[in-house]
Amino acid sequence: MNELYELCRVIFEQRCTDESVLKKKMNAHMRMRFFKKGEEIVSVFDKVKYTYLVFQGEYSEVNDSTEGVKTLLAVRTAPELIGIAYLIRQGQFFNTIMIATQDVKAIEVENDYFYHELENNGRLGILVARNLTKKLIMAHQKIRRKRFFDAAECFKIFLYEQWKISGTEQASFFIKRPNRMLADEMNFSERTLYRVLDKLTATDCITVINGDIHLNKEQINKLAAFYEEIFESIYTIPGTDI
């Protein structure tokens, strides 16, 4: 049995978070890792020795310039892979910071072993390709949002995509992130974010509960209808495909 493929399969396809189940599929090239909220998972100039299979939690991807200016690039929610792009292109050092924005549980896999398995297992390659494709699509949609939509529309698209990538498609959904982080992720000022939140609350697209954004079933359906309508039209515009 290919332990790495089986591990990736149950994490990414079955969304397994049961540590006892995952440990049974691990071998000597892997170990369980836990990162507390606020802790760095990897940092700039860390040597690329491991790839991480994040099976629970959430983390932010942050760029740190030579002038010390930090820019939020993305917030990733489990299941996720950290370091896979570096592994494939044989990078030596990380050039971004990954910070746990919630407690994170992950499996650390030795890169030499991961690369060997990737070369010899097409099914594993497909799982990895899906993960990289998801990142590419999210980056593409982020650029597209800025090009075609106003701030409130951009945020509605973001909310719906966050619900979709959560994987559970539950009828009730919370986004528990500080407003400063949300503003950075959307490239908004905090003032713009508050204006958008007020507008979406007034039109019953969202509910704010103790500072967290909550979506109920009716609000999710409303966002879904908006999302389908605007992307049905945008795909007819030349140059918007990947």
C-alpha cells in the first residue's frame, strides 16, 4: 500500500480529521505536528525540508518585504498542502511566512520521500495537481474580482467562495477573522470594509454576531444566486478564462 497516497486521499477526498485514523496510515517519513494560533508554521529563509498536509485549521500566507512590510497574500483552510510548489520546483528556501490563524494540525512529510512517491504514483500526482489548480483558480478569481466589481460585490463573491471551499456546504457558516485581516485579504481599507459590512447587513446578505460574519441558509442561497448570475455573464468577456 502506498501510505502517502492513502493519507492524501483520506485527507483531501474524505476530509478526515481523526488523528487515530491518520496515524495508522503514517510511516517513518512522516510525523504529526500541531501549531497554536499565531505560531509560524514556516518562515522566510527556512530550508525547504518538509511538505505539510494540513488536515485541520486555518493559516495565512504572508509576504515579508526587505523593508519589513508584511502583505497578506491568502488565507488557507484545511485540507491544504504547504510547500508543494517549492517541492516541485526544487526550491531551497521558503520566501513566504505561513502563520496559523487557528490552531493547525498537520502531517509533516520528508521532501525526498514525497518527491519519490510523486514521481512513481500518478494518483498522488492528480491529488497534488487538484490542490495546485485550486490555488491558481483562487488567485485568478482574486484578480478578476478587482477588475470587474465594486467593493461590496467583491466581498459577496469572497463570502460565497469561502463557504464553498469549506467543503462541508453547511446551512450555517461563520467567518471568524479579525477585520484587519479581512481588509488586508480583500485589499480594502478598514473604513471600506466597515462600509461594505454595513451595506450587506442592511440588505440581509450577512449577519454580524459578536464581530463574526454569519451566513444562514437564506443568505447563502442569495449569495449563490448572485455568484451564478455574475459569473455567467463574466465568462462571455474575452480574456477572463484561465
